[in-house]
Amino acid sequence: MTQMLGRPLAKGETVHHRNNIKWDNRPQNLELWHVHQPCGASVADTVAWARWFLVQYGEEFPEG
């Protein structure tokens, strides 16, 4: 995953193996997951967090 991203994993990021076989590190089997999310946050705080999240990951993983 770090080779695919061109950077080390950031705090809160993990790698998910889509087929649940941990040794299968083919790029098509890897998915970047992030565990950072607000819990019990106000709508305004949640929107601010979503904007931050898009800045962090929006360009890396475009829709489609």
C-alpha cells in the first residue's frame, strides 16, 4: 500500500485485504481504510471534519 500511495501510512490508516487473505498484497486486493471519525459530534463539527477528510483523501481517491 505504501508503494501505491507513494508515502507511509498516516496515523489512523490501515490496509484492508478485500479477500481477507493477508499475504495477498496484489494492488487490486488492497484498500486503504481510515479509522478517524467523530463520535457524538455536532453537525457543524461533522461538516468541518468532512472537509478536512476530503482535503486529506479527495484527490488520492477520486469518485468512480
